[in-house]
Amino acid sequence: MIPLAVHPNYINGEWVSGASFENRNPADTEDLVGLFVQGTAQDVLGAAEAAQAALPAWAALPAPARGDYLFKVAGLLEQKLESLAREMTREEGKTLPEARGEVRRSISVFRYFAGEGARMPGVLVPSERQRIHTFAVRRPIGVVGLITPWNFPSAIPAWKLAPALVCGNTVVLKPASAAPLSAWRVVEACHEAAIPKGVVNFVAGPGAELGSALLGAPPLKAVSFTGSCAVGHWVHAEASRRRLRVQLEMGGKNPAIVLADCDLELAVENVVNGAFASTGQKCTATSRAIVEEAVYDRFLEALVERTRKLKVGNGLEPGVDIGPVIDQAQLATDLDYIEIGRREAGPPLIGGNRLRGGAYDKGFFLEPTIFAGVKPEMTIAQEEIFGPVLALMRAADFDDALRLANATRFGLSASIQTTGLSRVFESLQRLEVGLVMVNLPSAGIEYQVPFGGTKDSSFGPKEQGPAALEFYSDYKTVYLRY
């Protein structure tokens, strides 16, 4: 690793210095994780121009050779797995086991798409005419902008960067300022793997200024964004003015449907995991538990009892289940929604307070919170909170549960807890989401299958798995007479 006091930006194969901003541990704000160069609009333009200059040679490189670079990146990340995981816990707050899992996922993502270089599928079909050979091959789309969030600071940059590169594109990566180090380490690995200069570029800094500069950069041909709905809608509007290719992954208000025939103990574990793992800071987190009337009271009692056992603290410490909220602003948002919940549904069954005293005073710690008796029209049943807050809703029966599950503008993920095979298959047909988890938490995706939602949760082609190639490549169709 480069022993620098300040983590520079990476433009055209060079580490670029400048004025810096701080990255602090949300579990202990006295812990300075790192200093990062604050990029400017001019830096973004320079990065986009470098990417444009590098594009012809990188696109001309055979896809298996591009894949070889990604294999090298995966190996470099694997060598540093433990240190990368500890850094991630310090900068983002998730527990160390969760961070290790995320770094492993980033490694797997690079290896998966490295292999796609040797499989790059096209289209081969017979012509209706004699002695005509017809086929279509994939080609890169050009310079791609990647805007990534703080909640998965390594995995999301990886699952955007790897398919973009193996398809022959060059990139400008803009990470979230709240957690830039994990993305920086991925780019550092790209540098150490000797990916040609200009192919990968990294600029950290304020989202409003750098996002505008990136979307306005003349070389840009596409943008992939993960973040809030509000910012995603802005990205779509700005990109559409230039007819850029756009991919958006945004919010969720994900339900866990708990039916009377479920394995109750398993259902409780799945809902607790989905709602409170990673402090509820996942777009696929369980925000609503929709419980069938016949099992509602038993489930509620068991859910609260299981939640009481969760330990909140610094994610580096053993035995901690829930880390801090990412920063003061997110903590304030969570507490505001909890107050709204108190007005709408009454006092929470458990939690609802910022944790104080001792080490808690150094960070942004919040009790896991559960509201009962939540109605579909309530704010806490409709708006994404992005924190450890769960709304418990009562359903009369299976059909009512599906109705409640679909009664939001979001459509990312849903889980259903049941032992009834027919209900499983009916829910697969009727749930208005992109991901369905059966007897599993609503969160917990894998890299080799498509990821993305419906309605206001997503826009454009899906991410991950073979579907990722659809966004990062285009087709060139050939008619060959012989």
C-alpha cells in the first residue's frame, strides 16, 4: 500500500494531490481514519479526458486479456483482506464480520467478471438468405461515470467497476465522501495490477459539485449511480439532457411477509437480521414486517425478545451485532423518523433512543427500534429511513399481506416466511419487486445473478451477474456474405 498521509485522487495513472477532507470513524469520532484529496470540477474533467484518451487501446485489448487484469486485482485484494476489512469497519461502522464478508464479495466480483472476459457472449443466428452469416458482437460504450454510496464502500464500486472494465470501457469513479477509503483501496489494487493509465480514474469530494461536473463532462457516455431517490432523479434528469445511458439503483421499503404456517423461530431470525444488520443501512434492509393475524402476537413477542439481545457498539469489538449510524446527519434523520413514528403509531415497543454514556458518546449509536400497529398510510410505512427502524404491520390473511407489501412506491426486495409451496409461488408472481427471498432475510444478495428493483427503486438494466454486461456494452451486428 502507498504510505501516504493523504490519500490522493487517481487521474491518468498518477496520484494527484490537493486540499484534503477528513474521514472519521462513526463509532469513535476521535479516530481519524484518513485524509482524502478533495477533487474539483477540473479534476473530474481531467479524469474524463484521460479516460477518453485511454479508451481506444483498452477497447482493442482482447476481452480475456482485460479479464487477466481483473484476476490480478482480485488477488491483490485477497492478500490484504483482513486489513481492508478493519479499515472498512473503521470508516463505515459495520461489524468486522460484515466487513470481511463485503471484502470477500468484492474479490469474488472481480474474479467473476474476469472470467466473463473469456466468455463474452454475443449473438449467432442463421440468416434467412443463403450464403449470409449473421452475428453480433459486444463492444464497449465508452467513458463511464460510476457514482457509489457509503453503505457498501467496496462491493458496490467493485460490481460497477469490474463489468465496465471487462467490457472494454474506461471509467471515472466518484465515491461517497462519508466512506472513500474502501473504494480508494480498490483503485489502488487496479494501479498495482498495472491496468494501463487512464483506464481507471478516481476523484473524491463533494457530490453536488463533482456529480454535476461528471455528468457534464463531454467524454462521458454513460453513468451508473447508486444512492438516494432524490439524487437519482436528479442524475436521470441531467443525464437525459445529453442522452447518456443511465443506470440507477435507489431506495427500498422492503417487506418481510410472515405467514401463520412459517417456522416462527427462523422467521424471527430472518426479520431481525434483515432489519438490523449493518444498522439497517442497506437498500435491501427489512423496513416493514407484515405479519398474518393468526401468528401476530406470538411473532411480536418473540421479535422483541430477540431484539433485546442485540449488542450495539464498535464493530471492531467481538460480540457486537450492530455498529453505529454512518454520521450525525443520518442519526438526525433516523431520530426524526422515530419521532414521526411516535406521533403516528405511539411509543416503540423497543428502542427509539440515541445511546449515551461511555464509549457511546464518541459515536453515532442508535437503539434498534420497533413500532407496532403501523398502518399503510403512515409515513414510517412509506418512506425509506435507512436506519435500524422496523414497522410491524398486521395482515388479515395472505392476500392482505401481499396487498400491504405492494402498497409503496418502492419495489426492490421482499422476503416471505412460509412453509406453503403454493403461497411461495403465488407470491413470486404477485410481489412487485425485483428480488424475492424465501425463508431468508430481505437482504443478502449474491454477485452472479441480476440485482435491481422495480417502480421507484431502480431504472435501467440490472446490475451484477450476466445482466451487468447489458448496461456496459452495446452490440455491433455483422452480415457477412461468403
